[in-house]
Amino acid sequence: MTTDSVRWGILATGGIAAAFTADLIDLPEAEVVAVASRTETSANAFAERFGIPRAYGDWEALAQDEDIDVVYVATPHSAHRTATALCLKAGRNVLCEKPFTLNLREAEELVALARDNGRFLMEAMWMYCNPLIRRLKALVDDGAIGDVRTVQADFGLEGPFPPSHRLRDPAQGGGALLDLGVYPVSFAQLLLGEPSGISAQSVLSAEGVDLQTALALSWDSGALAALHCSLVGGTGVSASVTGSRGRIDIPSGFFHPDRLVLHRAGRDPEEFAADPADGPRTTFRHEAREVMRAIRAGETESPLVPLDGTLAVMRTLDAVRERIGVRYPGEAA
Ligand SMILES: NC(=O)c1ccc[n+]([C@@H]2O[C@H](COP(=O)([O-])OP(=O)(O)OC[C@H]3O[C@@H](n4cnc5c(N)ncnc54)[C@H](OP(=O)(O)O)[C@@H]3O)[C@@H](O)[C@H]2O)c1
């Protein structure tokens, strides 16, 4: 790094790239210096919209741009591995959108590449950087509800998503599990680590992606998780963690909450609300700040979103797909 601010490059120009960039340009310590797209037209339009100085019509030019401290990869999941590997090989640090990759094999390849090259790499699991999720984790770790027995979480969208949408397209890693189910799984694994037992039931689309999936995970401690994701029904997107001496509820938007309710046996419920100074619940600023803090500190991974945790989530997602029979083009039988 050669300047005080952290210089970002944005790879892809879709929905989340725009939302993340809009948050980044509000942060005084961040500078968005370049954007790359598969087409020059799209790169130029994005650059103009956000006032970004350099626009590239291919990813290689962005990867080779030495005046970038970190690249944010915001392609569909199917392209995360190619885009991230290109950047890591060229010496860039990378924040890569969730789900990290299509499968564990691709994830292991990227993690090895980052570690071998001494580059920073993080999955954009913004939930783990959210202040109230960090508060919940601290409460659980401090024993506020005793030993964790049960985790419940769901993430379902009403849609409808037409078969042409990336969420329904096997070639783009479509399906509820990878796009939405990654949040309930990551939530459960934040609290309990990697499960020892995994079962799942799905309803598949004609294209062969999961329209909805129900998961049951188990741990040797005796804990269980009941998780759900859906592309065909708008669920409450709530979560609840029940322990031997109490419970914490997140009534809505569990992966970016604005409040938690702690129920301790024999006591009135306690509410923990988001600090208004933290900005809207949809902000990506906590994740962006964590990336910049780590890079400035010379760290190659974030303690909030450790790569081993990302690999453990990918292992679970692979196991679930094995059970529900979802395989993406190019994956070995
Ligand atoms: N953290 C979050 O809250 C959040 C929210 C939504 C999505 N996501 C994740 O972000 C990623 C992108 O989602 P999105 O909703 O932004 O999708 P999107 O709106 O479809 O945008 C994806 C962008 O990637 C590029 N692209 C499209 N098809 C491609 C292909 N076949 N190969 C390579 N690049 C392609 C395109 O940009 P160019 O035309 O510039 O090449 C496109 O605009 C997904 O992995 C998703 O899971 C995260």
C-alpha cells in the first residue's frame, strides 16, 4: 500500500457490485480506483455512475493494475474461482462474494493460492462482521444462554424467479442452497463449528437446482440445527439460538439484524438494538472496514471471517448437495 486510503478495484458490475460500491464511496478511508467488466460498455457506465477513474473491459487488466490494494469479486458464484484466482496470481488481495465458490475443491484451491502467495483473501460473509451478530456470538460464548442445544434459521425469497434468472441457472451455480442457504449454515457454524451429521430434503426445479431445501445438522455435543432456504416462498428470515439456560431470538433479517432479544430463565427479556451510528441494517461498511483494517495491519485473513471457517461451510454445502442430488456443469459425477 502506498497511500493512506485503501484502493479498491471492483470486478463485475451487477446488483451487489453497485450496492457495495455505493457503501464504499461513503467511507473516507476507501478509494474506488478501478472497475472491470466483461464489456467495456458496462465498465464505462459503472465508472461514470460512481466516479471511478479507471474502467477495464476485461478482468486481466484489473488484476494487473498494481495501484489497487484489494479487489472485490462480485460475479455470479460460477465465476468466483476464475476471477479470484486471476487476481491472487497477479498479486492482488481479494474480497470474494458468498458463496465463496461452487464447491469445496474450488475453495481449497483459492485458499492455497492466497496462502502460498501471502495475499489477503476473505469470503464476503458480511453477516460475520455485523455488530449485532458479533454481540450475539459474544453473549453465547460468555455463557448467557448456557450450552447451545438448538439453532433455527431460515432465508426464503418469494420470487418468482424465471428459469432464465441466475438463481435458477445451473451454469451460474443457481439454487436456494448456495445463494441463500449459505447464511443459515454459516450462522449455525459460527456458533457450533462444523457439524458431524448432515441430512437434507429438497424440491428441485426442472433445470436441476434446488427451489427449497430443509437441512438438519447435528453436533457431537448433542446440539442440532434446523435450517431452511427457499426461492419459492418469502419466509420470516428469522433465527433463534436455544441453550440450556435461555434463548436469543432474531425476529427478522437474521443475517443483518436490527435487534436481538435475549430470554434468560427467570428474567424479563432483554433487547439489544443496533446502534443508529452503525448505519442502515443493509450496509456493507462493517465488512469493508474489516477488510481495510486487516490489510492495513498486514494480515492475510480476517479473524472475523477465517478461511478455515469458509472451507468448513463449503464442506457442509457439498455434503448437502450430494444428498439432494444437485450437481453443477463440469463437476465430476
Ligand atoms: N452479500 C450480499 O448481500 C449479496 C447480495 C446479492 C448477491 N450476492 C452475491 O454476489 C454475486 C453476484 O450477485 P448479483 O446479485 O450482483 O448478480 P447480478 O446482478 O447478476 O450481477 C453479476 C455480474 O457478474 C457479471 N456476470 C454475469 N454473468 C456472468 C458470467 N456468466 N460469468 C462471469 N460474470 C458474469 C456481470 O457483470 P459484467 O457484465 O460487468 O461482467 C453481472 O452484472 C453472487 O455470487 C451472489 O451470491 C451477495
